[in-house]
Amino acid sequence: MASHLQRKLFALVGVAALALTATACKGGNTDTGAKDKLDTPECAAFTDYKGIAGKTVTVYSPIRDADGKLMEDAWKAWADCTGVTVKYEGSAEFEAQIKVRVDGNRAPDVTLIPQPGLLESFAKAGKLKPVGDKTKAMAEKNFTKDWLKYGTVDGKLYGAPLGSNVKSFVWYSPKMFKDNGWTVPTTWAELITLSDKIAGEGKLKPWCAGIGSGDATGWPATDWIEDIVLRDQGPDVYDKWVAHSIPFNGPEITSATDRAGSILKNAAYVNGGYGDVKSIATTTFQDGGLPIVQGKCALHRQASFYANQWPKGTKVAEDGDVFAFYFPAIDPAKGKPVLGGGEFTAAFTDRPEVQAFQTYLASEHYANTRAKTGNWVSANKGLELANVSNPIDKKSVQILQDPATVFRFDGSDLMPATVGAGTFWKGMTDWITGKSTKETLDFIENSWPK
């Protein structure tokens, strides 16, 4: 006969067995439940990601609002099937706050960094972890060497490319152009002639713009300068400028900045729907182009991702409410340079679930799933054009996948973070609100790390 102690032990074992059985029946995020789920047909695409159920990955980036929700929707199936909880936070103050969090030992597991210069500074400080072997193989499979180099520091890949964008676009209203008999310009000279014509008619300002973006205010103006350096001086000078082989206040950059000012600081041209030149600094980049659909301005230079900022129901198409044309080259005979940007998936930790998430984001499966959710572009070679619904995004993907494209990454994002995400932004804001080109460029040049 069993002793009193033995009976108590049998009872405890029985209770534990019942608890385990109940947990297994519930499934959820237990390892067993996730493994079973990964073996189901709906999770067949994720069978390489076993063994990480019940874990959590924190993600922090500047992608927010509608774009952030679409991104979360795209990785939801991966998270559900693997049993990993992805906690995402997007912030307008990302560039400033990511440094605060890292310095305060509160870094996220994963960050989506749009600035290779910032990525490099974290990597050199020993804060970032190099990507794992699986992520590296996935990234090398799906992205060109040109894209991989932006996430590489001292020969090690720290950030796999993710999304991309083409910045060399001018948004307009096809109906407005048709009603007024205006033709889409294909050269810089034609662009200025059209601007003069619209300004002379006095019905509306030809251009509208906004560079407000919280702590990142000023970045849209840096895009103007970069795009025009490419056109005014060419890609070789652009590369030297970004690398600081030529000074920021040299004649080449002065020429390009003054050319940008011929539009942005021209009181006859801006700021349609908002006010004078200075109103550009207080208008958010999200609102910058909206006067086009209000009939208050005709042109807005902004990237492909601006398709997400139009009011709900706005048709983006060649025959729609809004569309975009290529920001014309000054001398088309010298080619058509394209400015763009993108994000890189970098990690401050290297736990298995973090590495698995990085690997998935570099995959063609994620690229195509994200494209299907809408309003997204990537240089991922596995992205199928048929999955890209927005016509501007289609045009962007074709540009990015065209080997003949003379592509250059956003210059401020490549520069040291103290300049690219600091004095360049501030300097251009001061330039818009009244400082001269010389004062502005001298200020930025003097801030370059010695």
C-alpha cells in the first residue's frame, strides 16, 4: 500500500499532467503549438523558422501611421505561424530618440534605419550585431552589391536592405494639366518655363512644399539639394561631396543650392496654399503637396512614398487625381540620374528569434507580401512587378531593377549622422527661413567631423 507521502506525490504529478494537457490543447504560443501550426498548409512558407515560438522581438523605426500599419500587416502571418510576438513602435523623433535609447541601454532588438551613416556610427561603436549567416545569405540572394554596401561596415554586413524609394519625382494633377493645356516637362528648361507660365497667369502658385517633420525637420530640403547636385554637377561630384572629398561650401554645392533656391526661395513660385517662402519650414512634409488636390498649386517634388499621403479616395494614376513625372535632368544627354533611399534591418541583439526576423524581412516572400498590402517599393530582386499595385510604385520598381539606372542613395543618409541627420537638416531649415546660401553651407561645412 502506498504511503501518505507517495499518495501526495502521485496527486501532484497528476495535477501537473492535467495542466500540461490543458496547455497543449489550448495551443497558442507554446513551442509545441507553434510547431504544429508551422506544419499546416497555411504556414508552409515559414517552415524554416521553427523553434522560436513564445519569444518576443521589439522593433523601432521612423515608419509610422498608415505605412507602419501596412508593414505590420505584412509580417503578421510570419509572426502568427512562428509564434513570435513582434512589438512595433514607429516614431517621428526616431533619429534623436534611437540614440537616447541606445545610450540609455534601452535599445530595441531591431531597428529599421534609413541612414547608412547612422548605422555605421552604431556599428563602429560596437552597438550593433552583424547579421547572422542565414540573413546574410538571404540578403546576398535578393539584393545587388550596391545595396548591400550601404549596410556594410568594415567588411561586415550589419543591415540587410528592406524597403526602398525613388525620390526623383514631381507630383501633379493630370486633370489640372489637361484643363490648362500644360505639357509634362522633360527637361529642366521646360520645367522652369512651365513654372514661369503658371506664376505669370496668377491663378495659383506653381510650387508647394513642406519640410516640417518633428525632430527631423529639414530633411525634405536636403533631398532637393541632393537631387539637384546630381543634375547640376553629375554623379562623380555627388560621390565626392558625400564622402567630403570636396567641401560642403565649395563652388559645386553652392551652384546646386542656388539652383534649388531658384524654386524654393522664389516668392513668385511658392508656397501654394500655405503662404510665403518661410511657410515651407512650418508645413509638414505630409501636408506639403496637398494643395495640388485643392487646386492651389501645380507641382510638388517628393518621393514615391508620398503616394501614401494623399487623402483617402485619391486616385493615383496617369488619368487620376494625382500622378508624378521624373524630376527632369538639366542635360538629358548626360543621362537621367535617380536619387533614392531605403531602410536597413539592423539589430542590437542576436537572439535566434531576432536573427530569424531579420532573415524573413530580407526574403522575397516578405517583399511580395508587403507589396500586396500596398504603397511600397523595394530593390529586392525577388519582388514581382505584378504584386505592385500603385502605378508610381510600379514605375519606381522598374527604375530600381533597371541595370541602366544611374542610382545614388540619399546623400544626407550616407554622411556622418552629426551632419546628415543634424546640421544639414538644421542648415536647410535656416536657409528656407532666411539665411544665405553662403552662411548655410559654411555652417554645415564647419560642422563636419574632423
